[in-house]
Amino acid sequence: MGSTTDVLIIGGGGAGMCAALEAQEQGASCIILEADKKLGGATALCSGVYYAAGTSIQRAAGIPDDTPDAMFDYIVTLNRAAVRPDIVRVLCDKSAEGLDFLIGLGADFPVDHLVGGGRHRVARGHSCTGKGGNIAETLARAIHRTTVDVRLGDRVDSLIVDDGRVAGARVGENEYRAGAVVITTGGFGNNKEMLKRLYPSVAQHGEKTWAVHEPAPFILGDGISLGEAVGARIVGHDTGLPLPTAGFKHNVEGVLPPWIMLVNQEGRRFMAETSPFSVSGYLINEQTGAHAFAIFDEKTLSDISNDLDYLDPLKQRMSVPSWHEESIREEVAKGVVKRAQTIAELANAAAIDPLALEETVSRYNEDFQRGIDTWFFKNSGHHAIRIPPFYAVEVRACMIGLTAAGLEIDKQCRVLDLHGRPIAGLYAAGEVLGCIMGNRYSAGGVSIANAIVFGRLAGQRAAAEALQCQTTVAAL
């Protein structure tokens, strides 16, 4: 059996749906092949934030001076220029246009839902109304209003190459022929072997490693494997978003509770405990043993820990029970959380330098009395560590927010081979790319902007190539 279309899209997440909508807008016929039983992919699991500069929402909120130039400078600086500046430039320049595209489809981004993100607290995080998956739902509704042919439960086995040109894909015994192919299969967070190869700094945590994509079972790196099989270059080795977690359960925590004091194995603090999730995981993985310890006392546990508002900084009603009192006491009973009557005993139980931890706690308590964190300028949640028993929770950055190794593209979203040459007929967008994020995740919503901006662009370019091929063939 076989089918023919102008543009074949492999992957029905945010980038894939955007590619289909744009390709059809250009007059091209489209088929989406999605391995799962529903559209949405990782976009359906997102927090609902879109990162952009120079938007109408910002202007309405009284933030008129933010520009794509400022966004570009921030991302490049944060990554110490270890990014593809031409690709980042496209992301920044088209981010506002992508937001307008979503708004035009029916997504709602209230002015009072703007949030800051990353190390630079400019309010570029546009938070949508409703659950995080509302962006994916908006795109899916738009797809269903079109004639795009959606094939669910179709996992691609291989690409078809004719005379050096990608001309379709195979699903079992079925062949799908196309004038151009767009890969939008997402990342590889659920693929343990690929994590070892392409994201070792997180894979090092072994069985503790897991991805927030667990509910999307086909986030397996299929697009990377398909691309490699036809000569695509893989870039972005060992990049992504490592998130800190106590590891009690697979809860998407994202940020650490502000009321802890975080130390490394040497008993020293190394960051503000209120650091954003785009910073904290990297710093934890750089410590001895790639772990850290959250220290607090009985008063903090009983009086403070049940306030979970800090888990929902983006106003998405996503608070998840994790670091609250009941959960911690359960882990104490299991021996996972260490408890002791003195700081020295606690340090020995957790294998932390006891003299250093005592000194760190003493200075932390002195700062509490002063009302200022003189070390790391922690801006909230400073609580003394005085009332025994004392507690230590091991923290690892072993939760994967996204993977950032993958295919390399040019500014037209054409997939590049090992020599930097475009592979004819092959495009890609979204988390399957390895040339977008750099070695630091910039801020909440960048991955969704990536999916929308490059998904749309890939659809436009693929449609143009496919329709041009039709014209050329007809003229022969």
C-alpha cells in the first residue's frame, strides 16, 4: 500500500502541527504521521509558556522597549556564544510573529500572565490561559478544521531516498511518497541508550534519570535515528535542560523549595536556592558526585513546607505534592531522607563534611538574623536552621526537561549532512534539532517558541520545494 502527498510530516507535536498548517496554507497537500494515538507530543505536556520579545502582549502590559535584539543578546551571552547565532537570530526575530499565529488560532495569553524567566528577568514568558497543553489543543483543533491527513499510530521505520533525495517514508509495508519531508519527532528523553550517547551528564544518574516526557511514550529520538540513517549530522552533544529533584516520585517539580539551604558534598553552598530552573540543574551536576543536599530543621518542615505556591510560578495551577511535610516524613521512615539531632550527626549520616556544614549553617543563621543573604542574595524563603531534629535530602539534577542534541539545519530548516550540505527534500523543526538551545536553557517557553517558529518555517519551505518539484515535473 502507498500514499502520495506534497509534504509528509513525521511527528504530530507542536512543530509538526505548525508545519502542516503552514504547508497547507501555501497550497500543499499534507500527511502527518504520528506514532502515538493522539496529536500533541511533548507540547501537550508543556507549562503553556511561550518565550518572545517585542510582542503586542508586552506592549499592552507596559513593556514597550523589549526587542528581538535584546532577546538575541541575552541568549547568546548566557550561552557564552556557544550557539548558532544565525539560527538563534531567526528564533528571536520571528518569536512575536509566532505568538500572533497562536493567538489567531484561538490561544489566549492574558496580559497579567506575563512572567520573567531565566537569569534575565525581563517578562518574555507569555503564559496561556488554561492548562499547559492548551497550546497543543489549540493547534490540534486548527488541524481538524483543515484537510490535513492525520495518520495516528504510524511509527516511521525509515526514510525513502531516490537519487540522493528524501522522497518519503516507510511505515511497515506502507510507503508514503512526498515532494518534501519534515521531521518533527521531538527529543529523546525516553530513550535510555540514546541518553547515554547524547546526554551523558544526565544519563550518569542511572536509574534515577527520567524525563518529564514519560506520558508521551514515543519521545524516543526517532527523528535523530532517521536523519542519521540518511547522513544527517548530529550536533548539540550533552545539552538539554536538567531539572533538580528529590527523586521521591516522578513529580515534575521544576524548582527547589525556597525554604531549604542547599549545600554540596563539601558542606558549602554554591548557589541561591531560589535560582531559576534554567540555572540550578546545571550547577548541581557540576558539584562533586553530581549531587547536593537540602538542609532544614523541624520548625521549617512543620511550619513552612506545606505551602506549595512556589511550585506554580507561571500561574498554571500545576502545584504537585513533592517537598511537603507528609512526603518528607514518609521518606524519613524509609531512610531516604536523613534525620539527626545535631548538624554534625546529620553531616555524617549524609556523608557531608561535618565541620564545613556546621560553619555553613552558622553563617546562614547569622544572615537570617541580619535579614539578608550575604553570600548568594537569596531573595525569599530564608529560614533559620536551629530547631532539631535536622534533615538532609539528597538532590540530583536527573529529571530531564528537554533534550537539545539532534539534527542540524540551516536558516531554511533544511537538514544538513556531515559536510554541512542540505539533504535534498529533508527539513526538521522542534526538539529534534540540536542547534537551537546551546549549553544553557535560556528561560521557560523557549522550547515552545522553537516548535512554533521553526515548525511554521519548515512547513513553508517544504511546501515551496514540493510545489516547485510539481511545476518542474509538469514542465518536462
